[in-house]
Amino acid sequence: MKSWVDLYGEHQWLRGMHDREVANELRAVLRRLSEKPYAALRRDAQSRLVEARAPRSTTVQYTLGRERSGEALLLSELPEPVRDRVALREALLSVLLRFDRSVQRLQELNIMLSGLRLDGTPWALAVHLPHEDRTLGRPQGDREGLGACGHAALHCHVGPTLDVKPKIRVPLPPLRPAQIVEWMISQAIPTPEFEPAPWPGVEAMLHPS
Amino acid sequence: MREPGVAIAGAIARDEGGLAFITCPDLDLRDWLVREVESLVPSDARPFRTSSVAEALGEPNRMALIIPNDEAEVVRDLDACRDQALEPPRTQPIVLFLLRDGDGHHTLALEAPSAWSWAGGSDVDPEALAELDMDAEREAFTAEVGTTPEEWLVPWRSQDVPRTQENFTRAFWAMTLE
Amino acid sequence: MSFDWKALTPHRPLDSNGVQYVVPPSGFAERIAPLVATGTTTVLVGGPVGVGKSTELARITALLRDERVACLVRLDRHENIRRLTPDQMFSRITRDLVELARIESARRGRGTQISAALLGALRVAGTVASQVTGVSIPVPEVSFTGSPRSLLDAALSEVARATGYTRISLIVDGLEKLPDTPESSEVLAALGQISDEVDIIAVVPWHVAFGVPEDTIRPAALFASLPAPGVDGTSGLAGRQFLADILTERLGLPREHLSENEDASQILGLSGVKLGRAMVLEAARWSGGLPRTFLQLMADAAQYAQIRRGGAWPNESDLADAIADQKDSFRRALLPGDSDAVRKVEGTDGREMELSRKIRLLARGVILERRQGSKYFLDIHPLAQPLLEGKRNA
């Protein structure tokens, strides 16, 4: 039980973020992903991360693209050896973040990658951190489901769709939004070009000579 | 409806070797906006920070981010030296960060028509653009979906709407607009 | 099909080699060059920013080059105009003149006739570099030293003789940025001290245009204002077509792609791209006739299309956002009291407007001088108009 409580605590701690810093981190990742020679996203993806806030509100949101369908991954345009390793025909990436700027806190996170496999069947990957506020409509806040194990606050859905049962919710360590995007792309395009932490680099950092 | 990031990126990219202004509400946000621009521009722009027009002009192949100590003087210098950016032709723009309604904008309006003209249309206030036009957004939502945000959220909250990417996005915007 | 929108370069005037030049409805250069060729020795040029003064000066230079030495001096490309001194101006003119002479001599197949004595003196004075167009200039053992003014006079005499022309025309760009100070008056007066044997065509600041321009540089100077062509209604057809032609030239398209039929959009049949003539004409109307503003609108709209959708050609929404961007710029150009003052003089000759305000707003094109028959009247720029009516969005 304690480890699940600790994980929940780590997710609460994770929420303490400055929205502009998060946005800059995300933009750096999106920029890298949209620059050749290995561009997974259309160029200037970093400028399509849109900041928006309602008037007289401390809430600010960041969304990737105002179009509701998200950003298409340029899978068919990847150079050949990379393209051959991709098991997806098409995929869309969407990023939805909501912050309370007055207390520098991430309230809600939804990062999704979904599309079709090569055989045309659907595939979806979604990382959620539910809104933490407890309201009349959502008295549980970010404590969804039965508990901190089966429904960790920061969790990832994997499946053909998000509705197909059994609904899998993988508990995630406290990853920042930019890291989540990096991880998702690394799952969709599992090649060295899209691995942000290759093992030799990990080794070098663990044991600097 | 203009998006702040797109407006900044477009203003900077529009004229090869041109001039863009980024308007900042205060000095703290100015620092953040400089970092935002650094995160937005292509890697080969090799941006560098300076407070001097001469230094900016001296690096025609790097994006100069001018963060002035004296806005009025920098604007005057830019106005007078503007065409020096044509010879040799710059390949990267100059981006000047000015306080909203500050000395720089006042000097542009009063004394510096050339600099003002060069940056015409590339003069962005990202904080102002980030504020949603709620009426327009609600209208766009309703036109696209056929119901108001509040009406759309009812079946969503009772789990009667499929959990697709599109619906998660709609729910997110509906909660912003309700 | 893709278009090179970076080629629009709204901030860069055309060079004097004539490529991409489009004759404006006013035929400005085509009118001024013959006047100079037939005896008008001093022409002062004015007009709002972005109207194309530098481009027209380059065109005048090209038109005069057939039968005289026509030297285009772009002072603002090398000097901080606010700190310009008469000596700096003379030195820059001399440098450009000598370089032009060497190029002209090479073009006509003759070796340079500029004397080693003059080149050496200019090198010692720092006016020319140790190498000029590939030729080393030795430092003479005993060099002539003279003031920048005297060196310019010497250069003028040698260049005229060396190139075989009897007449030199200096086309001076950049002086419109001179502030209204006594130092600026000295610079302008110094320009006028150049020999009457030399024509001077120069852009001048607005405070000169509203002073006594005829006596500012030389007595009986001709003041010629480059107008922004009208772009509204039937009378604005030529103006809109002029701007559309500039766009096609800069994009490297045949002119007929955006010509003739006012209402049609022409489908090129390549990748399904529609060249929206109607949209281009809409941008022309919003530009008020100022070429730079028009090119900025189109380039801005194209950036929105490119960044948002990877689109080759902007749509109406992209243009609407580009217009909103320009309106923001115009709004920031307005100072307290401007709105009322502009509304009061719209349609009049503007004599009721306080001079410094008029100069400031005319210089930026917030108000534009238009002509109807023999009468001049003030018009409000289309991008400023909604701001004065209190509307903030398109």
C-alpha cells in the first residue's frame, strides 16, 4: 500500500510546475521532432503549441493545434530504414494541458497518440492526469476508479481504443509533459533517432569517466 | 483567431533578415518571452541576446534578440541604421523586446517611422493574443458540434460518450468554455 | 505547387538593375528622369514609408545611366543617419562615385581612368579601402590630403572626364531619416553646396517637405511627392493591378495569373491550388496602395498558411489575421488626440491639422495624400480607419 501512496504523493508533487517552463520544454521537444532529417511532425510544430486563457482567469491552457484532431505524425515521410520499423500506418498527437498560474500548478494533463496499425486496426495510447479539483460533478477530484494502484493519478491507457475492455491503466512515474511526448513518440517510432536516452548515454552519465 | 505561438513564429520568419517586435507586459514576462522565442525559433537561427543595435547588426547570420536597457535609444538607433541590415543582407532577423505602452513604442510612434514601417504586421503582443475571445470560441464550438459546451458535457460526464481522442479534446475545450 | 514567399522581401527596395520593377500608376520615375535629363538639376522626393521611394530612386538611376553618370548613393546602408555629418556624407558619395566609375569603365571596355593620385588620397583619407573592386591601391609616398568636400569635388571632375560624360547625377537615398535638428539642416545645406554641374535627386525628410523645400538644398528645387496609388473602387483598379503585378514579379509568376478578371479565381490545375485573385485584390485594398504594406500582408498571410497547415497559398482566414496584425501596428502608431484630429481633416487638404502631428501621421501613411483632378485631399489609411471608429477587430 505504501508504495502506491508514495506514487500518488509523487504525482501531487509533480503538479508543482511553472506553465511557461513546461511550455518551453515541450516546444524544445516539438522543435526537435519537426526538424529534418528525422522529422516526425510537420515543421514549426513548436509554434502550434497554443497558449490560451479565459479573461479574468488564473487558468491557462496549452493545446497542440487548435484543430480538434491534433497533429499528424509524418510516418510515410520518414527516411526508409526508420520507416520500416514503424508498425503504424497513421497517427495523431494531441496535447492538452491546464494550469493554475496563480499557484504554478498543473491541474490537468491529457496527451494522446492514436491512429491505425499497418493492418488498418485502431491503436491508441493516452496519458492522463485528471483535474485535481473536487467539484459537485467530480467529487473525487483526481482519485478516479477504486484506488491508487488500479487507477493511479498519472496513468497511461493502451489499447485498440480507450473504451475496449479490459481498460488498462498503466501507472506512470512522475514524468513531465515533454518527457511524456518523447516517450510516446519513442513507442510509435522505436528507432535510435527517436530514443532520447540511448543506453550508451545513460551509461556515460551514470559513470562519467 | 490568432494563436500567439504562430503569430510570433510568423512575425520572425516573414522577412528574411527583417525586424520583429515582441511586446511584453512587464520586465518579468519579458524574460519569459525571450525564452519562449528561443524555444520557438528553428535551431539554425542560433539566437543570441544583446542590448545593442550595433552588436545585432554585426551578426547578420544569427538571430539577434535585442533586450534593451534604454528602449527609446535602441528604437532611434534601429530607425537610423535599419538599412544597414540590407548590406550585407541579413539571413536572420532582429527581434526587439519592448514593454507594452513603454518608451520604445512611444518612440516608434513619435520619432521612428522607418523602424515602425519595417516591422509593420510583425509587431506581436503574445500575452494579449493568448486571451480567448470567449464569445467567438463558444460560437465556433457550437457551430462545429451542434450543442453548447455545457450541453455537450452532460453525456460526457456520465460516461455516455466514447473516449476517443477527438472527444477528449472536445471535452477539454468545453470545460474551458463552460 | 509551392511559392517562395520569402522572395517578397517587403523591407528590401529593388536595385537599379531593373529586374522585377513594375511601373506605378503615377509613372514617377518615368516622369522625373526626363525632367532631370532636360535640365532640372535638383529634385527632392517625399512620400510615406513603404510607398516605394527607394525603388523609384533606383529606377531613376537606371533611366539616367544611358547618357550620364548616375550614381545611386544609399547613405542609410552604411551610416547612422541620425549622427550623419556633412563630411561623412561627402566621403560616402565619393566612395560610391569612384566605385561606379571603375565599374562603368570596365563595362565599356576601357581600363579605369581614375588617377592613382586621387585613389591614393582617398585611401589615406579612409574613404576607400586598400582594395577597390579587386585592385590594390598603393599608398603614395606623398599623398594629397584634403577635406572630404574637396576630395568629392576632385572625384566629380575626374569621373566626369574619365567616363566621357559631361553630366553627373547623384541620387541620394536615406536622408528622410534625418531628425529635425540644426545638425540635419547642416547636412542638407552641405548637399546643396555640391557644384551646380551635378544633379541632385534626394529623398528628404517630411519636415523639409513642409518647410520651404524649394530653397532647402538649392534654390528652385523641384519637390516631388511619390503618392500611394488609390486602390478603392473603379478608380483604384490600376492601383490594385500595380500591386498584384508586384506580387507576381516577386513570386516569379507570369503576370497574367493575376490579371484582368476582377471576380474570378483562376485554378492553375496543379495540386489543386487556387490562385485567389480576389484575395490578392482584397489585400491591395487594405494596403491603402502602399507596396510595402501590401507585401507584408501577403507575406504574413502566407506564413499563417504555412505554419498552420503547410499550405502553399493563404486563405481568407489567414489574410484576416494578417490584417489584424497590421491593425495592431497601426494602433500602436496612434498617440492621444490623433483619432479626433484625423477625423476632422479627412477629405480636406489638411491645413487645419497641427503640423507636427500631420508630419508624423503622413510619414507613417496613417493619413495619405490623394489627388482628385487638380485637388489634393487627405484620406485615412484603411487599416487605421476601423481604429478611429473604435473597432478593434476585422
